[in-house]
Amino acid sequence: MGNGTAAPIRTAVVGFGISGKVFHTPLITADPNYSLDVIVTADPARAAEAARLYPQARIVPTPEAMFAQAGDLDLVVLGTPPHTHFDLAAAAIAHGLHVVVDKPFVPTSAQAEELIALASDAGVQLTVFQNRRWDADFLTLQKLLQESALGEVRTFESRFEWWRPEGFGNWRDSVSLSQGGGILHDLGAHLIDQAIQLFGPVEKSYGETANRGPDPEAADTEAFVSLLHRSGVRSRLWMNGMAAQVGPRFHVLGSEAGYTKWGLDSQEPDLAAGMLPTNPAYGVEAEACWGVLGADSTESPVPAERGAYPRFYRELADALCGSGPVPVDPSESLEVLRIVEDIHASAKSL
């Protein structure tokens, strides 16, 4: 454990927007291995909300105020926009603290390489919050593949699409490409990571990006990615915040059967609505939302695995106690970044 302390793991969360408020603080406080000691936010309304929800935590306005208390902490969780991640993570590592970085990891692969080296040299753990590895639909598809329920998989289609013509209402609408902005950086970090987790390393990649927003200088608002895995599987990934009609979340075709799933995982809206991860209904997908497996007209619904974002922090606690790897190896997020950079470079030449 950081600083030679025993559990609970003394934790600070930097940022109290969607990432900090909806994901990290509920998951941390639901896990007895952790204590939520500090929340960093400069926004007065968010600070008041944080104090109301987590009276045991100290609310401070700046990372500097948090680092002044570094001796009382073990772990820093960064729920801030991507252009802040490198400097904040490097500072946390320099203070001897373990670090969770929300995705997108950092704006560039060079920064990712440097952070990984810094953490290794400092003897601290660094991981990336690729929470979509614990979506109900992803876990269900993973189980079907382990059971060879589709035969030999040939193509994998995956989508994150919404109808939000007014934008996302947060940093995603304004952060430039050089700062880690754009939908390929943001949602691509999930979709590409999931594809690699399912079908292995990528041999070739191709992509298309477009900016459909009001600012012609802004980063991409929609993207398409095609990945050829060494396993021979072809992944086709779509991400779009301005989709008036959305496609299936997953559409997977194999030699014996296909699997199609519509709709997004329920954990984010449930957490946003105040459901605690300890609630028996948490992560349980309604039967009407289950995906279907089969061929032609013989499809049948597949019971969904339970969504499991809390596993990220449970596995991290094990890693910090020396009894397992971190839940997401940052080198895997580095590989995703390299693919994103290659696609951006090739898209410019089209």
C-alpha cells in the first residue's frame, strides 16, 4: 500500500463532474477497502454537492491543496478532462501516490509511455479506468465467446451512438484534438479497448473522422474505425453523438450463429440516478434489453451477465495489497492511443 499504510486505501478524487460524481465516488465509497478522504473541485456548486453527499471527505479547491496532504493519502483518482491527466498523474507519482486515470488516458502515446516509466521508477501502481470492460453486454459477449457459442467469429460490429445535436454539455464539446479531445479519443478509447480484449492484438487499422459540430476548428464529432486483428477477426466500430437513429450496440457474426444487442449498459444511468452499487438491482439488465443469439429466424434471448463496475476497484485493491495485477494494464491503453493516433494521421490524408 502507498506510504506503507494498511487498508483502508486513503483516496482522493480530483474532479466532481460526471466522472467523479457518477462513477468514482460511488464505487469507492461502496468498497470497504477504501476511504474517500479528499474531493478536489473548484466549482462552488459541485463543492457543496460533494460536501452534502460525502461529509467525511475534505473538499479542497485545487490539486495543490490535495498534494499538500499527500502524506495522508495512498491513491489519487483523476476524473478531470484529458488535457490535465499527464501533469496531475506525474505530480501524484512524484508524491509516491498510486494513480487511477480516467479514459482517455492522456492526449498522446508519448505522454502515456512517460507516465508508465515514471510509475515504474517510483514503484507505484498506475491504471486506467476502462470501465466498459465490465458492462453487462460486454461480459455477456465475452462469456458467449468463451463458450464458442457463435462458432468461429468473423466480424464484430460495435457502436456508441446518441442523439445529442446540442452537444454533450461538458469538456467534450470544446477540448481540441491536441488536448485529447474528439469522439475518437473519447469513445474510441472504449470501443477499441473492448475489441482488443475480445479478439486480440491489431494488425491493421483504418478510420474515418468528421466534425459535424458548429465549430469548424473543433475535434471530430463522429468516427468509424476498422480493425483487422491478428486472429483474423474484423472489428468495425462506430461512434457518433449526433445519430438521429442508433444502430445495434453489438452485432457479431460467426460461422454458426450471430449475436445482436441493442441499447447501452444501465450502470451509468443507475449511478447517475443515485442507485448505490450495493443495491441488489445494480447492474441487472432488464429482460427486454437482452441480446439475441442464433442464426436466421432461430434467435433466442441470452440472459445478460450482471454489470460489474465495482470489480475495477476490487481488483485495484488486490493489486495495491500485492495480490494481483492492476485491473487495466496502462500499456493496453497506450496501444489504444497508438491506434487512435494512426487513424487521425491517416484520416488527415484522405
